[in-house]
Amino acid sequence: MSDALDREFLEISAKKLRQLASRIETCLQKLDAQQIWMRGGEQENAVGNLVLHLCGNVRQWIVAGVGEAPDRRDRDGEFNARGGASKEVLIAGLRSVVEDACGTLARVSGERLLQRIVVQHYDASVMEAIYHVVEHFSGHTGQIIFATKALTSEDLGFYSHLRTTAPHSQTTP
């Protein structure tokens, strides 16, 4: 890849992680503690579990896998939690891991993007690992948005700028 293309990929990845984290934060702000930890059944995850899971996934794949920091993930604990972490703790944890990941992405070189790493027993290029994380984060963000809308009966307004025919200055969401 060219240096410009490398930087573009890394910057868009960081921007997307920040945007999605902001949407999750909006959702968490609208939910009370009971709603954050509500499950429809034992086979389902609460919003709180999904946030813990995203924090673990981003830390494991980008901060540890790409950034070569120690991997201290407790994946089972992310899904086994039945409460305990407040809205504020979840938000702070999400912000922290996303900023750590974005800092890691800012230090990745073009040559590093093509290097192979092993994360969770998966062999992947650094680029593939980053792409996986952004895609994974997006999928669970959609679940959190859906759950928040179902629990609050509110439109979260993420695309309200599209309701008018007037031109807008928004960039691609």
C-alpha cells in the first residue's frame, strides 16, 4: 500500500471506532442500571455484557495484538457478568480502550499492516485484525442501538440530519 492509503485506512478505522463508541455512550446515557443489565433470557447478552465484550475485544486484538501490549482479557467474564459495572464505569472503560486503540493505530506503519499476528488462535495480518475489530464493533453497536430503542421507545437521532431535503455538512456516518 502507499503511505497515503495506509494512513487513510488507519485514520478511518480510528475515526469509526470513536464514532461507534460515541453512539454506545449515547445509548448508555439513556438507559438505567436495570436496563443496562437486562437479559431476555440466559442465552442473551445484556447491553452491559456487550460493552464489556467490546472493551475486551478491542484491547485483545488492537492494543495487545497489534500494539504488542500484554493480553489480559477475561472473555468468559465479559459474558458472565450480571451487573456490577455502572453506566459511568462502562463509559469510562469504553472511552479508555478506544483511545488506547486509536493511539496504537496512530503508531502502525504501512509495513506493519502486512505483518502476521496471532490473536485468539487466529492468524491474521495486522490490517485484517484492525478490519475485524471495526466490523465487530459495528455489529455490536447495532445490537446496542436496537436494544436501546426497544427499551426506551426513542429515536436516538443519529440520522436526523437526513430527514430534510436541505443540504447538510455531515460527512459519511
